[in-house]
Amino acid sequence: MKNTPFTQKHMALGAKMAPFAGYNMPISYSGINDEHAAVRKNAGVFDVSHMGEFILKGPDALDLIQRVTSNDASKLTNGKAQYSCLPNEQGGIVDDLIVYCIEENKTYMLVVNASNIEKDWNWISKHNTRNVEMHNISDKTCLLAIQGPNATKMLQPLTDMDIMNLKYYTFAKGKFAGVDNVLVSATGYTGAGGVEIYFEDSNSAADKIWEAIFEIGTPQGLKPIGLGARDTLRLEMGYCLYGNDIDDTTSPLEGGLAWITKFSKDFTAKKILEKQKAEGVKRKLVGFEMIERGIPRHDYLIKDASGNAIGKVTSGTQAPSLNKAVGLGYVTVDHAGLDSEIFIDIRNTPVKARVVKIPF
């Protein structure tokens, strides 16, 4: 198992650790509900240094990104980022990712899921027919997500960059906590506001930044947060988790990601996805809340009132902010309408739920 530069700090703080995507990662510290509330109401720090980062450089970097991603990266200007996905040849999803425009038409950073680093690298390399300069900087890049409504206010004294006024999906580069060349991005996976900060782990940068953040934040209630609360936070927002809600067999149109699928350019599986759009999909990813008591879990069957299987749960939990059980799952299109009554098969018992709008 790999460690991040912060693994020893998590253990010293008494984190419950577990393997995740080949890394020894903190799952929780004070408890998922407590950590979840800290992020929704104040601020919390996630170590997400296990994520993957690739740099693509050169005059054909944008062309390569355009061909392998579904969104239109030509719209990006310096300091802007974009959510996208890598479609496979069958119209499924190799991975979802964020594209950062460091220098327009020249230098981009792609941030990919930890479990897909090698797979994504190989996929993009396979399409790199014009010798775009590619660097996998995953192992030397640290990533901390400081999320919550008070996150930027807490961090602002650590930098001259105006991070309190960063617009959503934009970023700045500069000095942070005395460390040069730090990228601060108004992105995140919680829906609670805040930033993500990327920096190279050299000259004790990881120690400096971690200690500066907690020194300034702890008196204001800043807490370390594990992957358990990261999951409940993202699920309340209806954000997809790769490997659960989207994968190689789900298309962006089925997964509610039509908004990142732009047909104004050529990309892998464009024709397949255009056909899907024209004919309509047969199943859809929906959000649902439990009406009767029970917690939906990954892979539980979803049934109709007559007991016929109509889909599967992809993510589910007792949502801490809502005090009710919610989930995501694929159902046939005729059961995907808002307020449709569905039943989750929990230990061979059909438990009533209804389709609702996301975010929850």
C-alpha cells in the first residue's frame, strides 16, 4: 500500500485508516456524522493526494484533450477548469476528470481518479498520435481539499492570492503558506464551497502547508475529514463516484452527464452518443429518497410495484444533513420520472422509495 505525505499525520490524529485505491487512507477521525456537519457548517480538510495528475504540453495538447474528452475544452482560458469525462469506444466512461487550463492552447493539467491513474494514462497515450508532451506527476503532487462555507475565509491570511473571490471552477497560482507555485482551485466534491490546493511535495512543503492550515484553522473549528464523510457529502449533492455510479458500461447520457457531452467537436464514441441522444436512452441514473425505513446500499436491486427488477442501486446512505436515507441508481426510463414510486430490495423485502430531483 502507498502512503501520502500526510499518512503519519492522520495516524497521529487517531484516524481510522483503510486501503483505498492502493493507498492507506483516513476513513474517519471523530466520526462520519460529526465530520460531515463540520464541512457543511464550517470547514474541513481532506487529504486527497491519492488522486492522479497529468500535465499535457505543446501546440497539439488541446487537440488531444478535445479528442479524448466529452466536454469542449476549447472554451477554457487561463485560470479556468472544466469537469469532463473520457468516453470509451462503446460510449461508456473510462473515467471522469477535471481539465485545468494552465496556459491556453499550450499547457493543461488533467486530474483523474486514483484507481484509474494507469488506465487513464494508457488510454490518453494511445490517442496521442501527435507527440504531445505528457507527464504523469501524480506521485509527486500533493492535494488537499479544504471544504466548507468558511474555508476560504480561514485560508485567506496564508496567501496574497484573492482566494475568497475565486469563481467556481477557476484557479490561481502563487505563494501559499510560504510555499511557491501552489495552485488553488475553487473546485471540490462536497457542494459546500471551499478550495482544493495542489503543490509539489518538495522541501517539506507538505509539512509546512498542513501545519499552517491547522495552526490558523483549528481555533476556528477546522477539522480533518476522512473519506467516509467525503462520500456522504458528495452523495447529498448527487455527484457521481466512478466505479459506483458511472463506469465503462454506463454512458454519460445515462449517467446524467449530457451537460458535459458536447457534439460541436469530434471525440471518441461521438456517433454512438449522438445516436443515443436521438433515440433516447433505455435507463437513467436517478436520485431517490426512502419513504419507508431502510438504507439503500450499492448493488441492491430496484423493483417496481409488481416486484419486477427495473434497476440497481449504485450509491446509498443515511444522509447526515437530511436525516433520511437517499441513494442513486439506474432505472428503466419509464420509472425515472420525478415522484415515480420504486422499491429497494433490502434483505429480500421491498422497501418503498420515490424518485426525487438531485441534489438532495
